[in-house]
Amino acid sequence: MGISRKLRYAGLSLTGLLAASPAWAAISSGLEQTAEKAGYNTASPKGLPEIIGSVVGALAGLLGTVFMVLMLYGGWLWFTSQGDTKQVQKAKDVIINSVIGLAIILTAYAITNFILGALLTGTGN
């Protein structure tokens, strides 16, 4: 597949993502209104723990996206390898390394969450 064809596919994909943004904004504002009517607090975080929690949540979402992109890249390499063993091995390495990276990230998150929860419970907060 030529470079111009890849650029065309990338451009179409980006256009699709950008075209969906207004629709996503309309959906999310409707969710906020529903949450407010249900009695949930939709105000922005106020204290340091809430802000840190929001940042960690955003980073987790970003890392999940990076994992998905790497998995798609590995799958694409494998799909387009046409029997080339070096290309297949590269694809397998990308997929295995992304799964290992995700496992490390999830383990670090679980350990941190456990330790901070124990510290906050132990100090009475």
C-alpha cells in the first residue's frame, strides 16, 4: 500500500473523529443534566485528593488508548505481513509488549490504590 493511500485513510479516519465531536458533546451534556436530576454532584473536584483522582483517571484513560493503538498496530503488522516471518515476529513482539505494559500499569495502579486507601483509612480520613 502506497504512502498516499495510507495518508488518505488517516485523513478519513481523522475526519470521522472530528465529525463525531459535536455529537459527543451533545451526548455528554445530556448525561450531566440526567446526573443532576438524579441527585449526583457534577461539580468539578474541589480538594487535592479529588484533583489527583481526576488526573489519575485521565492518565489511565490515555494509557488505555495507547494500549489499544499498540494492539491495533501489532494486529495490522501481522495482518499485512504476507507470511514474512520477521514481520510476524515483530507484530507478536508489539502485542506481547503492550500486554506486559498494560499488566504493569494495572498492577502499579492496584498497589497504589491499596496503599493510599490503607493510609487514608489508618489516619481516619
